[in-house]
Amino acid sequence: MKLTPLLRPQPGAGTLKEVPWGGTRLAERRGGDTDRGRTIGESWEFSTLPGRVSRANDRPLDHLLGGPLPFLAKLLDTARALSVQIHPGDDPDTGALGKEEAWMILEAEPGAVVWAGLQPGITPDRLAAVLRAAADPRDLLQEHPVIAGMILLIPAGTVHAIGGGILLAELQQPADRTFRLYDYGSDRELHREAGLAHLDPSARPLIWRPGQPPTELRGAHLRLRVLGGDHHQLPHPAAPRLLTVLRGGCQAADQRLNAGDLGLIVGALDVTLDHDALVVLGDAD
């Protein structure tokens, strides 16, 4: 079957994740009638991870593509802060992928923040001591106020947490590996020693803010390109690419995408942006 050049996600029960910190916006946007009011924190929009395969064109995505996707794309809705955590990098000994990720802010309540990276002068030993005391370590981290349209690329090894009141699109390596350092007194398992073993004390996010010139953020595995201008002829990609609309809207071939919509580019595509639209292309290797 010939694919259309732009695939749209078909979220369902297997790709919606109910969590204590989740809000209700994803239940309204991605759920059915029975999902109203559920605290859906994650919608796995494009995934080929075993057991969490998403769908498009009424088929499993891995069957549709003929193989795995080189990234995982989600929507996250945070009613309250996520745990303080670290994602590992690639493991050359086992071949296990790490988890570099990028956050594209769709909505942010006034005062919403994320934390990413240690503050200058804070050592791993200082962080370890605070964690051993079961104290909140966020005062040791760099706080970043967020607004709609902001993009943050988070290298593996960065200690981080996403605050409450945020709706974001996340592009990440196709791995589900998280070490939880602190979780506000919940009964969920913590992985302090394992997480600290993967800490990169120098790791800091790459940040783009609305109003800055269009640019490309490039990490070890992820690339995000902010589209400038109003019309783009995108060639057939060597591997699928993620199209994310952060503000306004765009016309992609015969499909209309609005703020908060994601699409998977699998063929040559003409994209026309509305005036003042903010659209991001993302891919991974």
C-alpha cells in the first residue's frame, strides 16, 4: 500500500497513559467519551516500541513503516511536577539506547517552569547528599521559566524535572529508560544510586525561545529545525521526520494542521505556514 506523505496519529487505549501527575487536556484531545476527566499524562503519538506500538491509517505503525521508527513522539500534560530524574546515554557494551529528549512547549500556565541541569557550583556529591536525606533537590537545579513556543533539547545525563501546568510535545530516542531520583514522598520506586551513576554534571539544555531567529538545535541524536518563511518543499526523507505545530497552523499537502498537531513525514511534502505560525521539524539517528 502506498503511503500518504504525511501520517497522522491515531491514539487509543494502548497509547494513552494515566498517571498521578497528569492533567485532563489529553483526555479531551485524544481520548474517547469514557476518557473524559481521566488524568492522562502521556499520549504516545508515534511509537514502535514493543508493547506500545501506536497506529496510523488504521494499522500498527511498525507494520505501516516496515520497521521501527528512529524516535518516539509523545504529548505530555502536567497538572503537577514530574519526578526529578535522569535518563542514561547509549550503552556501547550492551547496545542499549539512551534517552536524549526535546520538549516543545504547546501551552504553559503563568509561572510554569522546568528544571534542567545543576546550578553552577553544585557538585554531584552535594546532590547525592540531598537525595540521601530524602529532601527536594530542585533548589540545586537550574530553573527555566517556560512559555508557549519554547523548545528545550535535554542531553542524556541531565538531571531534570518538568513542572506543572504545561502541555508539551516530546521528541526522544526510542527508549523508555528513566532513573527516578526524587518523587515528593510518593511510594514509587526510586533509583538514586543508578541515576547518579549516569549523571553528567556539565549537561545543560539547548534552548530556543519564540522571537529568536529560526534555527536548528542539534544534540547527539536529535535535530530540531524551526521553520522560517511561509513555504517549504521538503524532499523525500531518508527516514521519517516529525512535524509539530506549536502555534498557528499550516497546510501540508492536502492536510490541515493546527497548534498541537503532530504529523509523521514519510514522503516529499509541500508545507505552507500561516502568518506567524511556529512549526518545527524533528528527526533522529
